[in-house]
Amino acid sequence: MKRNIFVLALCALSVVTATAQDEIVSNYRRSSVYSILVNHLDQKFASEIKTAFLEIPVPDKFNDHNLSVKVLNMDKKLSGAKSSKENPAITEFLEKNRIASRLVGRWFNRDYFTGVCNMELVKERGLYNASEFDKQLALRSARGIAMLQDAGEELIGNTYVLVNDIRYNDKSKTSKGVGTGLRIAGGLLGAFTGVNLSNLTDNVADMVESIKGFSVKINTFLYKLDWDDAQAETFYTQQYASEPDETKKNEFDIKRSSYHLKYVGKVESKGGNTSFMGIGEDQPIVMVRKACQRAIDENIADLQREFPDFRTKSPLISVEPLRAYVGMKEGVTADSRFEVLEPVELENGKREYKRVGVIEPIKNLIWDNRFMAVEEGAQGATLGYTTFRAVNGKDFSKGMLIREISKK
């Protein structure tokens, strides 16, 4: 009996330890992302692309900061999409719909009708001690002000908008017989049931005909919320209301146009064919999602390489060996290098990151974590993490953060 109790105690301890370790790994600050689709109503499979896009989650290296509007419908091709410059049509949409102020309102859980705000999301994403945070803010202490500045710099100021302009590449040359068969079957079923299924079966058949050549090109435009000390000061003193306050509510509503998004840049996916191994011919939406999600992930990785401020951090999940939950979805290759960062909390409550070393992935131990990599039987899909070796530095600890740096 005593032995059984001892075993149970060990099991309980292991669960507590695992939970604590999981908290160390999951508790780190992420940038926040709002992702939008530019949906071209004039193109083939526009409806299917929209459906697939709405199923794509925000990458787990970011906080989900999505708003209610996820799709911008256009009845024609986006002019100037090939240019790396700011696109007037997209910028006009963002400004006209006051997206910047909506992102700010979401950060503070602002009630649209009453204007009442709170700091719950800031505390949650900033990993602040809730009671200490509230206490310091109530005292209006220097530490409380520093914590607010810290939240502004690393949380609110790292809010991004991804606008994905998705275009279908019509390269269909095969599987015509399958498509024709589906149309015939649909016609027979319609005659038998008395229900007109021609539109549905035609669209599915078209997609099956395209299954071996289906691909998309995606131009992803990146914007960043413009949040500085002056903007924060105005918001906290004149617009933030912890209880109903008509004056502060109206002040925010009147000044919504003073919030802006800064254009960062644009990348374009290569639009190459995606392997559809593991997807049945009766799953066309899955095929579309795979093509779209792979291309979007590729673009996010390219944006991070090109714009260092957009780069994400990931925690080390072990140090012997060095491992982290990053992989091919994040663009990791054998040539990638990562700096290892130790988070340091300063006395005033702000946080900074100190580089303690550099690591690189080990060839053949790079995780293929791209969407449906397991189903297609891709090499490295079942690893669960990428394993690294140290280039320089030592005394790494679990929970330290890694961030990609320029390739060697």
C-alpha cells in the first residue's frame, strides 16, 4: 500500500513538473496579428478560397488579434499588386474602416456602446502579475508607468495587419476524366432526386480537374500599428474610461482618425505546386486550404527575414539537446541561425532581452511542421520539434527565447 502511495506521489509530482515546464515554454510575449483576405470575385474558385482562408488559424507564434471583418471582396484584380510599394486600394480600405483604432479598442476590450475599457488583455499577454499591475497603476507610481510603457513597446506596438491578396493560378492539364465523371454522376443524381445539383458538381469537378496543378500566388502586405508614447499618453489620459464616461467615450470616437497603420512592406509567394498527397479527390476545400496555408506561411517567414521587427521568438523546450517548436513552416533550413535571448526584468518593471549565444539547426533534424506534412509523408513531419547545436555561448536554460538572425 505504501509503495502504491509512493508511486502515486511520483506520478502527481511528474504531472506538476510537466505542467510547470509547459508554463515556462508557453509563457512568452508574442506579437499580435490581424489577417485579412483580398478575395477576387471575378476569379475561379473565389468562394472556395474564401472558405479555406477563414479556416486558417493565426500562426501560434502570434497572438490572434483578428477583428470581425476578415474578407475584403474585390470584383477585379488588385492594380499594382506586383509593386512592393504601398497599395492605395488596401490602404484606403484600412483607413476608411478605421482599422487602427479598432485594433487599439480590442487591446483594451473597449465597449463600443459605453466606451468602458479594461487592462485584462494587456495583463494576460504581457504576463504581468495581475494584482501587482493593478496596484502600481492605482498608485500611479513610476513603476506602474514603466510597466505601461513596456506593454506599449512590446505588446501594443507590435500589432500587425497581414493583407493577403490571393490569386488562383490556372494550370490545370490533368484529371479531366474524373471531372467529367463527376458531372455525369451529378446529373444522374439530380434526375433521380429532382434537385438541381449542376452548379455544385460543376464546381467540384473543376477543382478535381485542377488537383494536380492547383496553385495560388499570394501577395502579402504587412502593416504595423503606429503606437508611440504620445499616442499612449493621449489614450490613457483622455480616452481610457474604466467606468461609463461620456466625455472620454466621445473623445475616442472623435479622434479615431488619429490612429494609423504604418506600411512595412510586401512579399510574394512563389506560387509553386503543392503536393496533395493524403488528400482525397472528394476533399477539394482541403486542397485549396493546403495551397493557401502553405503560401501564406511562406510569406510570413519571408516577411520576418526581410523585416527584423516582425521576427517572432520561440522558447527552448530543452537544452540537452537544444530543441524548440519551430520548423519548416517558419522557414527553418540547415542554413538558419538563431540568437538565444534571456529575458531580464528590470527593477522598474520593464523587460529587456540579453543575447547569450547563437545556435543552428542540425541537418535532418529539422521539423516539417507545415500544414498536412504528416498526411503527405514528408521527411521530418513526425519529429515534433527542431534540434539545434550551439555555435557559441553556453549555460542555456529551458524557456530562453530564440529568434532568427541573418543567415550565415
